[in-house]
Amino acid sequence: MLTMTEAATANPSDPEPKPPLIDPVCGSGSPAIATLERLTVRYPRWKRIYGKIEDCRVLSKNAAEPRCLLIVGRSGVGKTSLIQKYLAEHPPRETATGRVVPVLFAQIPAPATIKAMASHLLEALGDPMPQRGTLDGMTQRSVRLIAACQVELIILDEFQHFIDREKNFKVLQTVSDWLKNLINSTRVPIVLVGMPESVKVLTENDQLARRFMAKERLSPFQWRGDGKDEFIRFLEEVSEKLPLAEKPMIYSVDVAQRMFWATEGRTALVMKIVRSATREALVNNWKTITIRELAKAYTEALVGDDDELTNPFLGPIPPIDAYGRPVRLSQDEPKEQTPKKRFKAAGSASKSDFSSMMKGQAA
Ligand SMILES: Nc1ncnc2c1ncn2[C@@H]1O[C@H](COP(=O)(O)OP(=O)(O)O)[C@@H](O)[C@H]1O
Ligand SMILES: [Mg+2]
């Protein structure tokens, strides 16, 4: 196994012609790129929420009332991709007696209206004319098709669209009453997925809230207590699953701290950096990725400028405070400062740390 710094120096200067990796063509259709895009790490908190969704589906079958669930989390924590995995593992199937849709999924449109909700459901159920009919007619058709397609669970993403951002963040009461009635008439459990502010919909609709007593939060990774180990283990699993000939050391404590500083533990941002760096390695037929590719990916895929002063993959390890928050360059600090000066205030890296890192980068 190469360290990040050894690998950084190995890549561009290696004179040996390298054998093709998984696939010599690294276009968007190549198997390596497909593996990269599909890569999902089932870490313990992820599996727990996945299990809660499965419980709603399975345990509602013999329950007096359907077991519904609300899942909330900030943008980019991985809610939609978790749902997509669940859907992929419970796909629709055609049978002799018609289409069976064990899990019905729809994205709630913004702002949510009954007509749009019903037509999204009808479309997912295979209705040939999902937009046709009156509101009542469409709702009745949805209820009938949900039974005919033997739907066991409904998952609705973007639940925050039940709040109208354009109109003073008002909760859309008619559509939340419609949803409550849909649960009553189909008796199929619903999993709602949305941003943390979605809970407001339930606090303003007691009857709907009664159905959604169970709540789960998918939080970003943390950089304190056990969270640090969890984040490092996540990076290690990502590293193992990457379509690269050699497992990159993105899970060493120092790279993990840089990665946390760059992303605040949000899976979407971590994966954006890692995917971009990996694509670069695949295109160039390199065995692995190094801190050099991570630095480039941070600039190109995340921040979109070339200000090296704020690149956490360059220079000393950027500091994270006692609450697990990245310490950022303060607004009033002059931009021309070197990275060495920038992190001095937070007491992070010594002069020698800084010099050796810069040497590593220059190699
Ligand atoms: N467990 C995971 N393993 C690997 N990548 C993940 C994981 N969870 C999320 N991602 C990646 O993060 C990105 C954003 O996730 P997404 O599910 O859209 O977040 P959200 O719906 O919470 O905004 C996607 O590119 C996805 O591939
Ligand atoms: Mg989402």
C-alpha cells in the first residue's frame, strides 16, 4: 500500500507503461465509471434507517394501522440515494395478472398540489394518462391502482415541498389533508423524506402527525467523539469500493481531517471530490488517487476557483475546533496571507509540518 504522498510522486513520473485498469475506455458508459457512480457505502447509521423503512413495509402487513415514518436530513446527507437503493432492491414486476409495484415512489413537486401529487403517483403506477380527470377522479384512480398493483409501501421524497417558500413558508394544508386521507383509504404505510424543516408540516396537522410518530434523522458525519472513527471507516469503505487498481489512502487521519474540513461531513460533497479525483485517475490510467488529485478535485468540482489559500488538501492540515467545526479563514484576514499564517491562529501546524507538506506537494 502506498501512502498518499508516495503515490502522489509515483503517478506522473512512473516510466513503465501501465496495463489497462478495469476498462481502457473511461467514458461515461464505461464499467469503471458506472461502478464509480453507483458506489454506495452501507455504513451503520445508513443500515439502521434502511432497516426502519423495511420495518414499515413488513410490519404494516399485519398491523391494525400502517406504520409510517418521517426521515429528515440536510441537503446532501444521502437521503435520496438511500431511497433509490431501497427501490432498486424492491423493483416493480410484471405478472400474469398485471403489474406489481411493491414500493411506490414519487418526488413531491414544488409547490405541492393535489393534482400534481396524484398524477405523479398515477404515472409511477403505470397509468397511461396520469394527468387525465378531475381531482377526485385522479385520487380515486390512485387508490384503486395502489390496491391493484399490490403496493406495500409508498415513499415520497422532498416532503419540504408541502411548505410554500413563495408564500411566507405557509404549510399547504389541503395537500397535507389529502395525504392523510390517502393513508386512511389505502391503509398503505408511507415514508416521507425531506429537509429538517419538513417537521413543520406535522406540527401544523395533528391528524397527519399522529401517523408519523416515528422519525429518523440522517445527519452529516461528525468530527468529534465516535464520529471521527465513523467518518474514517466510511472513507475506508469508499476507498475499497473505488474502481482503482490500488486502494487510495483517503482514510488516514490526516486526509480524513482535510476531507472533513472541505465537506463538513456531508456525503454528497465527499463523494463529489472522490469521484472527480477518481475520474482523473481513470482517464490517465493511474493506479490510484493521491492528495494531489483531491486538491484538484476540491477546486474544480467543489469551489470552482483556484484560490490555493483555501484548499484544505494543500498546506498544513486545516484545523477543526472542539465542537467539530472547521475553522475558516476569517473575513477580515487579508487574502494575501500564506497558508502557514492562516492556520497559525488556530494553533494547527508547526513550521516543520508545513514545510514537509509543501515538499510533499512539490515532489
Ligand atoms: N452511503 C453513501 N455512499 C456513497 N455515496 C453516497 C452515500 N449517500 C449519498 N451518497 C452520494 O451523495 C450524493 C448526494 O446524495 P443524495 O442522496 O442526493 O442526498 P440528499 O437527498 O440527502 O440531498 C449522491 O451523489 C450520492 O451518490
Ligand atoms: Mg434528495
